[in-house]
Amino acid sequence: MLRLLAGLELAGPGANRAPTFAAVPPPLPSHRRLPLLYAIILVDVVVGAAVGPVLPEFVRGLRQPQLWLSVGTGIFLGVQLFSAPLLGRLGDGYGRRPIFILSAVGTLLANALLLPVRAGLYFVNRVSDGLTNGMYATARSAITDVSRPEQLFRNLGIEGAIISLGFVLGPMAAGLLLTALQVPPARQATYVVRLALALAALNVLLALWLPETHRQRNGVRGAELRAELARSVNPFTLWARLRAKNASNPGIRRIVLTQVALTLSTGYYFYFVPFASLSALRMDARAISYFFMFFGALSVGLNYVFYTYFADRINQRRAIVWLAALGAPVLAGYGLVGASRPALYVLVTLDCLTLSLIQGLLEGLLARRTTEADRGEIFGLNQAFQGLASFGTTLVFGGLSVLDLRLPWAWFAVCLAAVAWLAARQGPAADAPRPEPAGPAA
């Protein structure tokens, strides 16, 4: 499928000739492309968020279900170690649009694997969906493609708000469906998966409608693609590539490492479902849906206000330090709520005011260090490291949850404290934008 979408020339007498540059039509104005990009991101998040509350049903019959949920999440995120850089490289070579189409089709097919509700199909879904989940690196590249420098933090911050909105609408749609149709518990997972399939099909149509945002395309030879794949599956090679990027642009490595620490801490997003359903809170699918509706609604409102009115007017790096330092005790507090749902809602409010604001700031700092020629590659490398961190953190919190469901929150708090420490150690170079290379001579 990658070969068909990208038009790779893997063989033949012309395989070694110089790449040709296809004529690219003038781009649409950013105000027309950005809403469509945001719509694709929103629908994709809604699909995943809608299915989230029913995922415990797939492993409920297994021993240590919280561990198997963590394993499934780790598989889903871990395969991005090689898929994200590969898709990012293809996006630089052939454009963002084919990657959006591939990711949308992959999500549709992966969700189809969740019918019927079986543990084995759940794990197959995690693998197949993770393989094409390079969309977010591509999305950030596309948003950066069409954003003026002075709007970059705002536009990437709105992307963060859109993702938060998806976490509202997904559980809301699932909760409304289950309530309106009075679906019995034994059938809830099947109904929600069918809803996700319909939304995933809509996203395929949106991806087909999206105009291209990347104009400096020069193709990718088959040998380059195979080499990219070989490099992507080796963490040491990924580290060497990051060091090479940092040598030409000091500051990238520190930003990526800070995002790795943040990813280790935000593994709690994936732990919330097993924790809420299996701990003393004993929340069912409907209660979990309502909780995420509150979490997402508050987060999207605060993200929108913060990134629209404040993010460009503050020192972003210092803001990351303070937000992470204040958020670490919040994460530790989740492990102490016991059976108190009011305490859970108080903590999630503090969560939205602190650590939930960090991701967009880091993405903005990284985006300022890229150029159009290597944007997809750098975002792909960043997502690969995030995939590796996500895989690692799921193994850690899965193992800790077997000992005690409260222990993973201590791990998440320590990782967020590491974000504050790494951000505090960044020098001024991390805040400076990277200049775009001069265009070709006329």
C-alpha cells in the first residue's frame, strides 16, 4: 500500500535516475486548509476516544486485565518507533496528503478488526492501527507548512485544543449512543465499535478532500525507503540521527528528550481507563465517558484561551518548567483519591491548568527549529522517540499496576518532574527559531 500511495520506483532501468519534480498547483490559503486539517485530527481522536471506555471489555476474561490493557497500549504506541519516521520521510518526499489517506484507511481497517469483541482481535487491532498512526507527526508538519512564523504557537496550540475536544466528543458520542439506545452492557462494545467505524469512514473522505500542503517534494527511492525502515527499527540509529540533526541545529535533541520525559508522564492518559474501572473508583463505561467529557471540555477551553492569548507573549521554556513542576504533585495525587470521585474531578481540574498545557509549547519550540525540507523527518523522529517512550512507560505502569493500582501515579509524577528539570537546563538556543534555507537561484 505504501508503494501504491507513494509511487515508488523500486526496480526497472530508470530506478537510479534523478528524481523528477511533479508540477504542484498553487496552494490554497492557509485559512482554508487549516480547518480541514483540524477536522481530520478531530475525527481521528474522536474515533480512538470513543472506543477507549469499552476496551476493558476485550480483556475482562483474562487474568490481570489491567496488565493486558497496558500491553495492548504498549504495542499500539511501540510500533510507531519505526512507522512514524518512515511515514514522516514519505511525507517529505511525496507530500502530506498520501500519508493522511494511508492513516485514515489504516484506522478504518484496524477498527473493523474489533468486531467481534475478542481479546485476540484487540491485540491485532493494536498492531495494525499503530502501523499507520504516523498521522500526528504528519499533521504537525502540515500545520507548520501553512503557518506564518508569528502564528505557529497559536496554530499548534489550537491543534492541542482540538485533540482535547476529541477526548470530549468521543466519550460523549459513545455515552449518548449507549444511553439513547439503552444498550445492554453485553452489547455496548459492539455498538461503540460500529460508531467508530462510521467516523473512521468519514475521515477517509476528509483525507481524500485535503489539498497538499508540502511543495518541496523530490520523491523517495526504494533503496532510501528500505534504508529508512532499517534505521527506524534500531533505537541506536535513531539516536545517531537525532545527534546529527542536533549538530547542525543545536537545541533539537534537548527538546526531543524533554518530549520523551513528557510522554513517559502522559502515559497516564492510557492508564486512566483501567485505573478508573478496576480501582476503588469502580467506574463503568458510562461513568468513564462522563469523566472524559468533563476532562476534555475543560482542557479544550483552557488550551484555546492559553494558546490564543498567552502562549506567544510568554517565555515558553520557563512556562514549561513551572507547569511541569506544579503538575507533578497533581499526578501523585491521583493515586490517593481512593473511591472519591469528587477528589478525582478536583485533581483533573488542576491537571488541565498545569501539565495539559505543556505539549503544545514543546511542539511549538520544535517546529521553530525545522525547515520545510526536513520538517516531516524531524517530527517523525520525534514521534518515534515518543513511541519508544510510550512503549516503555506502558511496560512500567503495567508492571507496577500488578503490584498496586496506585503505584503507577508515582512513576508519572517522577517523569513530569524530569520534564521540569530538562526544560530548566535548556539554553537560549532552544528558544531561537531555525532560519529557512535560501530558495534556489532563479
